[in-house]
Amino acid sequence: MNITGNTIFLPGGTRGIGLALALRLQARGNTVVVGGRSTAALEALAADHGLAGVRVDTSDAASIRTASAEVIDRFPDVNVLVPMAGIMRVEDWRTPDFLADAEAVVTTNVLGPIRLIAAFTEHLQSRPDATILTVSSGLAHAPLRPTPTYNATKAAIHMLSESIRLQFTGTSVSVTELVPPSVQTTIVPGHDEDPSAMPLDEYADETMSLLEAEPDAHEIQVERVKFLRYGEVRGDYAQVVDALNAAEPIAAAGAS
């Protein structure tokens, strides 16, 4: 992915990692269109930062179809799709109470990106240089005990990225996967103040540097995520899982 000169649709760009990247991509000369459920948030970003906005609920198939058509109509040069929106829920699978949360996580984190890609696949192939920038997680490679469905959805996004990259070979579309570690955001309450998580600005700055330095990379891995990403490769997977679940405050919140 070239770091400048793009028109980018970034659903999930009203806060957290999505917003941090949207602002940095805008500063590098890209036209950035953020998507989100809150009209007020989109209007504030337009007023404060000049970011274009489109309302979209990535848990709703009809909303995705409507928003995607609007983006393509208003911004026909759109050539980068970043299906960023995601949710995390603490679950206890020893009782049936987890099911509603698990279904919501799958709908947003897996069906959301799939539906977004489906809405853009023909258009992106019509552009001379296009990118699908997926977002998985270090938790795709090492499980956090309290969030089993979130872990599984990010593993699905990782393998989806690997698979569709093969299918898009020979087209104008490249597939790049962001692999964040734990980052200080509000994905769960209080996580933005978690001292064991990576500061948001630090993550966004390192990610932008890697995107610029490695335009053909399949995965964008900040240094901090490699502990989780390569546990099985190094042969210390069990130790990684133990360390992750001993150190992560979310783990304590989900323990009993």
C-alpha cells in the first residue's frame, strides 16, 4: 500500500485505532472517509478535522450496503478499504449467558468485514492500485482467557486475509493485515488506561512508519505484537499464553 495519494474508506474510524490512523493518513495526503454509527461523532470529526463521514452500522447488512454505495457514489476514486470496526466482550462459556455477546462479536468482527469487502470487491478491482487493509490482532495467535469469541474472530480475519490475498493475485488489489497488540483504547471499559497496553499514539506512529517502509508487506506487525504472533514458531507458545493471561487486566476481570 502506498502511504499517500489514496481515497480511503475507514469504517470504525470515529475513535481508537481507527481514528488515530485516519488522522495520520489524512496528514499524509490521503482523502479519508470515516464510517461510524454516531452521526454526532461524524459531524464533530468533519468540523474539527475536515474528515468526510458516512454513517454505517457494521453489524447491519443493509446499513453496509447503503453506506458502501454512498461512498462509491460520492468518492468514486476510493481505492483503499479498511474494515476497522470491532467489538470485544468478556464471556464465561461455563454458562449459557455468553451466547448473545458471542453472536454480536461474530456479527461485527467477522460478518462486518466480509460484507464490506463484498460491497467493494468489484469497485476496487476497477481501480489501478487498490488495497484491502484488514485488522486482526495478536490474540489471533495466543488466546486471552476471558474473550474466546473475540480471539476466534481475529483468527478468522487472519486466515481470511491469507486466503483472499491468494484470490486477488493478478488483480490490482493487494491485501495487507494489521496485527495490533493490546493497545490503549476503550474497546473494553478502562482499557485506555491499562499500563500494560501499548499507548495509542505510539502504536499508530509505528504502524504508519511500517506501512511507509514496507508497502508490499503482507502483515504490519509492530515490534510489541511479535511476542504473541510468533509463540508457536519460537516453541514457547505455552509460556506466551501463561504470560498473557497473568499480565492482562482483562484476564483478571474475566476470571473466577
